[in-house]
Amino acid sequence: MKTNECMKVLAKHRGDAVVICALGMAANEWWAVTRSEDSFYMHGGMGFAASFALGLALSIPRTPVWALNSDGSLCMNTGCLITEAGQQPRNLKHFVVDNGCYQTVETMPMVNQGAADYAAMARAAGIRQAITVDDLAELDRVMPEVVAAEGPYFVRLRVEPEPDYQRAPPANYEGPEMKYRFGRALEKKLGIKVFGPRGF
């Protein structure tokens, strides 16, 4: 299965989840499919999407939070799995797009390409619900269970590397503008106060 196809299935089952995307292909393809402004696109911090999502999940425990991570970003911060397991956030789902390469830098192969089992790593860290899905129909079938289950829940999405990948256009904003768009979207969506009168 391909990343764009996976994102379409995830978007179909998203419901009210707030989504945090790892930089690169996960962020670009989620934006290409959804144009979602109540998602955060981690364009400048490789490895931090899962930690951001965990912090957000703990601060808004009644709202579903999804981390759309990548194998490259997960490998830069595998400690996030132990932290997630330690916190046991009931509203957090952690998806990892695993294509075995760094897609946006000319498909440079991942270290230990194809041999690392990220779902097994998540279970070993203490996340009891951790699965691997490598078929689009199967993903569509299991998503209602994933959405309905209490977290933390870890889903490894085995997708094809795409050597001829034409980069999907990323969100056309970043930095402070992304912060404010996301924060204001959450204020509207959740009826909460994110920014004070001076904008922070």
C-alpha cells in the first residue's frame, strides 16, 4: 500500500481526533489529503511529533489525539515509546508510516532497513496494543476497533517505498503562522483558551 492511500483511510476514520504529523512524507500526505488546519505539521523538528502528541493528549484528555509518525522520526526518538507506556494516555493513537527509507531525501535507506519491528518495540516498551498493518483493506477493517479502543494504541503502517515519489505540496505556512492557525483551530474546535491577550 502507498502512503497517500493510507492517509485517505485514516482520514475517513478520523472523527474528531486532533492530529500531529511528523515532518516529511507523513505531514505532506496528510495535508494533501485533508488540508486540515486543526492538525499540526512538525516541519522543523524531526523526532518530536510523538512527544508533542503525548503532551497534547495529556492536556486535553477528553479529545482523541493521533500522532502520525514516520519510521525515520521514530528512530530519532524511540524513548517516546517508553514515555507513552509510562503515561498510558487513554486518548492517544500512535501511527508510524514505515517505508524503510527516508522518502523525502531520495529514498535513502533506513538503518537496519526492513529488519526492525516497531510494533514489537512498542509492546516491549509497555504499549500493550501494538499492531502492524500492510494491506489497505485490512487497515480499513481494523480502524473502527483502533478508534474505539482506549489508548495508548500503536499502529505500524507498512507502506511501499516510492523511488519516483513526487512530493506532495506541504502546508503553505510554517513557524509562527502554523502555531497560531493550529492554536486558534483548537480554541474553536474545543472551546478552550490557548492564547492569552498578548498572543502567547
